[in-house]
Amino acid sequence: MIDRIKLIVLLILFSLNGVYAQENNATRDTVTVFGIPLVIEKDTVEYWKTSANINLNVQQIGLINWTAGGEPSIGIGTIIEGNAKYEKNNTVWDNRARIAYGVLRQGDDSNRFEKTDDNLLLSSKYSQKFSETILMTSQLLFSTQMAKGFKEESAPGGGTQRVLISDFMAPGYLQASHGISYRKGDEFDITLSPFSGRFTFVLNDSLANEGAFGVDPGQMVRSEAGISLTGTIKKNIVENVEFRVAGNLFSNYERFPSTVVNLLATFNLKVNNYIGATVSTQLIYDEDVQITFDDGTQGPGIQLKNVINVGFNLGF
């Protein structure tokens, strides 16, 4: 009996404390225990923040007896982005995914669709806070493409031929790193990692036998140890226009300061909840990637890709 009285007193005190707190926060639940109404505070803190965006565009040009000339064409492109971030006390876990794919066909139905965009990026970053701006960070970055890539080259007997130059996981890149991050809200986040490992995968037999993308001929994986600098800058330029730059620099200790550069700059323009546009530019430089230039020579060079998507946009 005494234990029950103690419990009732304790519940009454808890109830009074809940009623007092209710004056400062309206997010409360009321339950009844032993006939006594108790006001219980809800947990209103959201530790997960998630977002996603899908952009789909279709372009079609039809020409019939068009005296100005030209060719009919149809193009389809899509960009899918998602982000999931967990932050509680001193722990921050940030995950991001980006898929971009586009195809274009010029001429009639007898012509094939050619790939115009193909990119798969995944990142996961786990941090422990020293402060709100300085964190210790471990992260994984992965990138590849989803379909085979071809290039038209001169054939030995004259004319041109389609040559396979890339494929899914050929190349594929996985970078694991550990270092120190500096962040300023959601607008600026940069990580310097003196302990970084970079793995290059070429899982297509013909490309691996050629020693493509820096792997030794006949091998499918190349590993490197070095230092990396990764970061993201995000800024709202004007209303409904967001500018975002994501970059990754990696330097192999054996060849320092030779650096692999991968930068992606994106403008996201929102017309309304369903119409939007993205304008992106990606720059890559890697001395291990041999590029065949228009004059037939080969060597490292700057890779540049510009993509404009205007069409249906869904964000949530």
C-alpha cells in the first residue's frame, strides 16, 4: 500500500511538472494513469533530415518537308538526387546519392540512341564534433557509370568505328579517408584527409587488358595512398536559385603534388513545385586517364561536361 502511495505521489509530481512545461511548449500529450491525467512532453527534435529531388526532361523535334534543313531528334534526361543527414549531440552522419542519365537520337528510327550523360555518385560521411564547426571525419566516396560508353574513331581501312572506352565499374572509384572537417551551417563544408586510400576498378576484361584508367595491364584494381581534400559549397543566389559546388582532390604520396581533380558545379532553378531546371558543369583531370584526341594522339587532358535539364521537377 505504501509503495502504491509513493507511486501516486511521484506521478502527481510528474503531472504538475508537465502542466508547468505545457505553458512554454504546446506539443504535449495527455494520458491517464490510475485515474490521474498526466501531461507528457513529446520529443519534437528531428535528428534525421532528408530530401530528394527528381528532374526529368524530354525534348522532341519533328521535321516534315522543312526547307531550312536539319534532322529530327529526341532526347531524354534525368537527374535524381537524395540526401539523408543524422545529427544528434556530437554525432553527424551525412549520406548523399546522385544519379544522372541521358540519351539522344538524331535522325529517324533506324539510328541508335547515344548516351549523353551517365553518372552515379554515392557518399557517406561520419563525423564526431570537437565543436559546431570543427569535426573529426571518416568518409567513403564512390563513383561510376551505369552503361557502356563508346567513341567514334577512325577505322584502319578508312571510315569510322565505334570503340568501347568505358563501362559499369570501368572505371569505378572508391575513396576512403579520415581527417578534419570545417563546416559553417549548411553552406560550407570542407574536409582535409591526410589518410586517404583510393581504389580504381576496371572490371571490363578488354579495358583491363589494355591497362585503361591507370591499372596495370591485365589487372582490375589499382590502390593508392595519399592525401585528399573534399568539400561542398552551397548558396542561394536569389530566390529559387541555388548554386552548389562539390569537389574532390586527391594526390598520391608517391607522385605528390600530382593531383586528381573532380569538380561538379550545379545551378538548381525552381520555377514552381513541378517545373524546374538544372545546369551543371563537371571538370575532371587525371593523369592516369589517357584520352584519344581528334588528331589521333593520346595523353592526359581536361575532361569537361556541360548538361542542361529543363522539365518536370519533383522535390520532397
